[in-house]
Amino acid sequence: MPVVDVHPDELRRLTGHEEKSDDELKDDLFSLGIEYEGETEDGEMQLEFEADRLDRLSISGIARSLRYQYGDVRGVYVPDTNDPDWTIEVEDVPEQRPYVTGAIVRGLDLEERDLEAIIQLQEKLHATMGRKRAKGAIGVHDLTMLKGAPAREGESNSIRYTGVDPDGDTFVPLDSDAEMTPAEVLEAHPIGENYAPLVADYDSYPAIYDDIGLFSFPPVINGKRTEVTTGSRDLLIEMTGTDQWTIDKMLTIVCYALDARGGQVESVEVAYPDGTVVRPDLAVETKTLAHERIERTLGIDLEEDEVVDLAERSGLDATPATQDGRPVYDVDVPPYRVDVLHPVDLVDDIGRAYGFNELVPRYPDVSTVGARTDASRHEEAVRNLLVGLGFEDLLNFNLTNETELFDRMGLAPEDEALGAEAPPTIIEPYSEDYTVVRTWALPSLLTVLENNTHRAYPQDLAEIGLAAHVDESTETNVAERRTVAGVLARHDASYEDAKGRLQALARNFGASLETPSTTHPSFIEGRTAEVILDGDPVGVIGEVNPSVLVEHDLEVPVAAFEFRLDALR
Amino acid sequence: MKLPPQQVAVLEAASADDPTDIATLAEQLDEKPETVTGAAFALEEAGLLEVLETEIAEVSLTAEGREYADGGLPEVRLYRAAHSLGAADAPVPMGEVIQEADLAGPQVDIALSNFARKGYGDIENGQLSVAADVDPDQDDEAAALASLADGAGVEEESLLDSLERRDLIEREERTHRAVQLTEDGVTELMAGVEATEAVDRLTPEMLTRGEWREASFADYNVAADAAEPTPGKVHILRQAAERVKEVLVGMGFEEMEGPHIDADFWINDCLFMPQDHPARTHWDRFAMSAPEKIDELPADLVGRVESAHREGVGEDSDGYHSPWDVEFAKELALRGHTTSLSARYLSGEQIGELEPPRRFFSVEKAYRNDTLDATHLLEFFQIEGWVMAEDLTVRDLMGTFTEFYSHFGITDLRFKPTYNPYTEPSFELFGRHPETGELIEIGNSGIFRPEMLDPLGVEADVMAWGLALERLLMLMTGFEDIRDVHGTLVDLDFLRTVEVEY
């Protein structure tokens, strides 16, 4: 979940509530669903919140939400926008990144702290909606450093979003003093190296030009020429990406944040080959919300004017209407709300404004009949019998690695033996210890024995758990089964000890047991048998091979068995 | 009269003239002192013997006390060392004195503090000087220690108190018992007392032959500890799982089952999780390299799910602005939540179409591709539950969870509005810790979104919640590190001795 650093003094200033203590602020934030996580070295609050309300990624967005909560402002707010003076011409762009949007914000008076806040917002938007810049990337520039070419005779300035050959042009990127080609940036500039994978399969790289030349290489890095400083008063914000809606919404959030800092938003024309659009798109969307849906979801009765009031306190505007004879509301949703996908999201807003903890819980008057599955009751019954036979019930991980499953058991995956099967394998495991799902459970029990040689013997351990292997005959291409494994570790453990317990299991579940001699690399030859229950070969039983015992640092003999749980059904 | 053999022996050994103490009797009779004491009390009960009790304060040296009794008190050693270095005339650096006295470790502090307490001299600026008029040979504490080491007593209480404060002695109150025959005892002895035959163990033969009627059973020390068997025991986490299942079945929930390794379609797409959601990148998923994909997905359902992702469902519904590819939906992964089972059941693909009302649950493993720590493992048990019914409200959701958690001693539930891609409204559940009273997160819940339910063909409302079983167990028991409980690093002694949950 995103974390934003916010200075409490600035939050007080932006909300106009100088009287609020830090603790009061924290409580107010918590009821918005924003949690105080700690403090930075500079005394900023680290605030964590859910990834739906991306309009709160900036301090001004958080302040706006608080002002709605305090009732200082009501209803939908949309910043005034001046007519466009600049155009972004789109031509010959890389096909993987065809979309661009932009806006100009004028008249800003930026202090160091404001700059940091803008950079933070930019980073947080990249991390969330921008999907680490893959879906949308933001560039902010000092407008006065740009020289626009007249787009149309005598009308306005223009810049160009286009493609450039990897070594087709040069510019000085941020944090550098050297002229570099885009390809050189990817190889030699730290930020370039970081984002190189994003454009790895591009033939031509995204590039933005003004009349002077190349000044931005999205989604990787801006040029130094247009770098924003505390002296910058007018900014150009451009965004490129793989989805127009996404970059437009990111732009909206940035425009609202700069508007809150006193900037004047000015539109930009984006001239695609097949048509021109004007951005930012701050159009208010209207959704129809049925009164009944609100009452049915929240479980309370509400008057019409209450709903209107709750909506306005959420930064929405609700206008009562009727649809098919039923009361509804036409709800205006401000453009920065990227989380409203459906009228249910508006019900949530109204519930939050009402206060969910004001609702009185009730146990639903709905009658159903509860039940365990047969498999689950059966598993519990077998587990209880194992415990009755003196086994300590164990619970091991289903994830393990091939060394544990095979090598340390003296087994090879291609052997004809229980456990010697292709394990379902994870693509990019975090840890070398957990790379596959286990094909059998005895290796887990031997590891527990290995880790407990300092504990009192006898150690009789059993586990019922998952085992799986690759099997193309199933729907998921994995055969999953419940397996029963048991070990008897003691100074005089013998085949007979294991066999006796297995007989008891079979008898108590009405299964006929045969144990014809077999071989298995993990067991001693001549003391190994196949477990056949009701005529089906389902497992193995025997005395564990000394080489396996020594591998697990065991100094006592171990008798063991493993078989499919469903064979006892 | 007939008495058990030990009682006969004690009666015969006791004297009517002088008290005989129990220890002497025990030695004489070759019996344990407890046995003799038992017999003596039984005889006193019968009026044949009198047990005379006196309270004795016993003083014994601790290991440290014995060390000082042999080698001298540290402060005395310090004084002597200082004296030998001429500290009576001029101050000597402390380090030299400590070395000369051969003091080390905690003894240095002990020596310095008692040196000062007893007025042996002054310590200033790291320099030590000794008072000339002190005679450490006359040290009361040293003398008392020596006396105690010789087995003699020390009368002065204040001296014993100060030695006890220094942990050099231990004082214990003990009851000394002695016995003396009563007149009745003498009379009975004169009349003749016979021993009944004492029996150690009751045998089958004694039962069949009737010998048990004549037998007198030797007394056992029933208060003593016995050799303890190791019970076979259901794993503590399984016990907790069983408890949860029992509560849920009692509340009308039916159990679900299904694959651990499943298609992303069931794990995420059916839950209206956009395909470019950060949680669906390979970093957070346990995606499989072998096998890679599920063979088949229900084509109609795939179409409806894709459409919900792209365009939403019904009026005024937007869907996501994210790519959607059925090939990604087919990719296999270890399920990140058991909500994949809920998706399968709700779709009607698992056990057929469901008619409301129904309640379902599972307590099964889910997987997370992350680092291990005290509260997070790569695999954990997720408690998943949902209710499908007409017209469920947020209040019904709150009431259901209030009921569930009350069975585990967790009350005073709070509902913090939160965000989940597949529920709206969504709540994090907070409850009071039964022990600490702290408000802690105990689950996540919500009402499934139309964009999830519509494609699955569900027209009723469905509310759902999830919670890690491990978290509930930690709350119930106060465990702090889940790695001690689950997995091959488990300590068998822990499993053998951990208290049972019920």
C-alpha cells in the first residue's frame, strides 16, 4: 500500500485548521482510512492508505479529503482552466507507447518543499497507476525553457511527441552534464539503466521535441534543459503511456494538486494524426444511483436530503431524480476519482460519510445447514487414529526443494518409486529452500527428525498433508492428493513396528491390506514392501535406508510408511 | 492388634521415655524418612504415638558463601592487597590493587562496594587508600562465614540478615519431628502387635485366589511426580483449524475444497482483479514453470469475466483500463488466497449451480511469495467464509463476524473501511486482544462487487471474509513466532508440551 510523507504543519496550513494537534490529525486521517505509520527524520508523518484513492497521493489531495470531512467544503470542485496556447503534435510515435497527454500550469511560486511534494506525487503515481512507468510516465518541465514552434500560422506554440532512433539524437539528461543519445542513457545513466527494460523491445524510442530539440525521453528521463527549480513559475506536464484513460487520470490528479498550490491550469491541445483532443479532461462524470441500493447495502433508512448531504460531504453532488418510477440520484463524480467504477463505489462513499461504525450489527435472519466435506471428516478421523496409535501429528510446508525430496532420500526423479515424480515447480522463488511442491511427505518428517535429535526418543511422527506431481491427465495438469506419512524413530525401530500400525489403520477403516515385497531407494532392500489397500498399490512401507539416516544425521533406526489418504475411504 | 509392617517397626523402635527423632528412626529401620513420617502420623491418629514438632531455622552456605569462607571476602582481599601496596600511607591506583588482590568479574564490584560500606578506606578518583585503624581479621561477616563453614551456628540475627542479603547464605525453616510412645502405645506393645503382610502390587493371582482380602497395601508416595508418557497429539494449528470448522459448521457454513495449484483465472480474474494489478506481477505470485497452464476454462464464463474487466457490468459501470488476455488467465499458480475456491463454487462449476441462501467456508492453505518472518510464512491457513443470500447488508456482515469472533474471545469489533478490488464496501476488521486489550487487525471482509458476481451468474448478494488461521491462533495463545509452530523447524518438545486448544 502506498505511503506518503506529509508535514503536519503544511497539512494544517492547507486545511486551514491551525488548531488541530498532531493526534487530532491522526484520528481524522484514520477515519478516512489513512493510517499513521511513523515519522520521518524531518518530522513528517508517514501516512499509509489504500490504493484506490490515488487522488490522496499528494498532501493537497489529503488536505482536500480532510476539508470535505470537516464540512469546510461541499460538493464537486473543478478547477478553472484557461484556453490552450500550446499543442502537442503526435507523429511517428513508437507503436508500443502511442498515447500522450499534457497540461500547463502557470503562476506557481514553488519553495523547496513544494518541489519535493511534486516529485513525491510523481513517484507515487508512477508506482501505482503508472505501473512503474510502464503504463504511464510523467514528465514535468519548466515551460519558460521551451521554445515552441508555431503549430499553425500565427496561432500557438507546439512541441512534438515522436520516435527517435536509439542513437538518432542527443540531449543532456537530468543528473548529468554530458550529451547522450537515448541508447547511451540506457547504458550509462543510473536512471536509464533502471528503466531500460521498459523500452527494451522498442525499435524507436519515445521522444519529445521542442523547437530547440530533444528535451524528454519518456518513460526514462527528462532533459536537463527544462529541469524544474524553485524559480520555475510555469510548468508543462506531459505524460506518455499505453492507455489514454490512465495517463489522462494521472494528469488530472497532478492538475488538482498544482491547482491547490495556487497554480492556474491551462489546457493543451493534443494533435493525433486522426484528430485533436483538449487536455486535461476535467469533465465531471455522472452515475445514476438508486436510493434502494443505498438502503439495501447499508441496512438503514435514509431521507433524500440526508443522501444529498452525505454525498456532498464526500465531494460528490447528488441530484434526486426518478428512474422507472423509483427514486434515484444523478451523482456527479469529480474527475480525480479514479476508483469509482460502478454505483456501488458511491454507496461506499455515502457509508463512509455516514460512519460505518455507527451501523448496528445484526445477525442475518438466513437459515442454512452447515457441513464438513466427506474428505475433511475422513482426514480428521484418520488423524485421530494416528494420534491414538501414539503418533505426534505434524504440520510441514507443502513447499520444499528437490534436494530434500530426492537427493537426500537417495531417490532420483526418474526412479519407479513413491515420491519419484515430477514436482510442480515455481518460476521465480524467493528462496532456494522452497522451489517445488512436495511429491511425498516422508522427506519432511525426516527433516523434523533431523532437527530434533536432541529431543527424547521414541519419536513417532505422522503427517497428513498435500503431495502433488505434474500429471497431464488432470484439468490443472497437476495431480494433488492427500498423503499419510509416518515415521517411528527409536533405538529398536523395526519394520514390524510400522507394519503393525499400518494394519491397525487398515482394519479400523475396513480396508484389506497386503504388503508384497518391493524395492525403494530410500528403504533397506528386503525390508521394504508395497502398500496395497483394497487391491490398489497406494504406498510404501519399510525400514529407512542407513544412507538416508546418516544423511539426516540420525543415530537411530527409523521405520516408515506413506500412502494415499483416500485409499482408506 | 495388627498394623502395617512400617507402623509396627516404628512403634517397636519408639521409646516412651525420650523422643526419638524421625531421621534416627529412618536410619535405624532402613526406611525412607517420608515412610517413617507417614507411619508415625498414622500411629498418632490411632493414639499410640505422639509426634513432637519443633521448627528449626537452618542456615546453609551458598556456593558463593563457601567460596568466600575458603578464600576470604572480596573486600577483605581488597583491603589486604591495598595494605600490602602501602595504601595506608598514600593512595594507590585501583587497578593495581585489584590485580594484586586477584579479583575479577563481578567480584570487583562486590569488593569495592563492601570496602566502602565497611569503612575500610576511601576510593577517590580511581585511587584507593585504607584506613589504618581497621582490622579485617575482626570482620564480623568473615567470622560468621567461617563459623557456618565449620558447621557451628551464628546467633546474631542482624549478621545473618546481612549475609543473606549478600546471597552468601540461605536460610530455611524446617520442621523437626520426633516421636514418643503414648501410654496406649505402651499398652498395645505389651499386648503384642503383629505386622500385616504389606503388598506392593495387586496381582491377577491375588484377585483370583482371594488373597487381596488379607493383604495390606504398602503406601505409595502419591504426591510424587511419575515418569510421564508422551501423548500422541493433534498439531496445535490443526486443533485451531478444527475449532474454527466446528464454529463455522455450527453457524450453518458448508466446507469447500479444491486445487492448491490453480489457474489465475480462478485465483484473480474471477475476483475482478485487473491483470496488471501489482499483486499479479511475478514477484508476488507463486507462478508455475511446470506445468504452466490449465487445459480448459469454461468459455462462456471467460467471455463474461473478460467483458466485466473491460466494460464493467450493467449501467454506469466502467470496468478497468487494463489489458486482459485469456492466456494469462490460464497460467497456473499456487493460490494466493482460497478465494479461488469461492470463485469456483460461486460459478457453479464446482458443485453445480447454487440457490441462495448458502453459506460456505474453507480452512485451507494459501501461499505467498515473500520473505519469512515471525508472523508470515510462505504458506498459511486462510479461513475463508461467505454468505450468499437475497438482500444482505453491511449490518448483516458486521453481525456475522461479531458472532464468529465472539467464539474466540474477541469482542468489541471495529470495522475500518478499506479497499479490495473485489469487494465494496470493504472492511478491515479490528478486535480487542483477549489478553492485552489492544485493538488489532483480525481480518478483511466485504460485499462482493457486481463486476465479480455478475459474470459468475450470481444474482443474490454475497458477503465474504478472510483471515489467517495463524493470526487467530497467535491471538488465542499468545504465540509470537509462527515459525516455531509450522514447518520442519518445529521443536518436538514444543509440540509435546504446548497446551491443548479446545
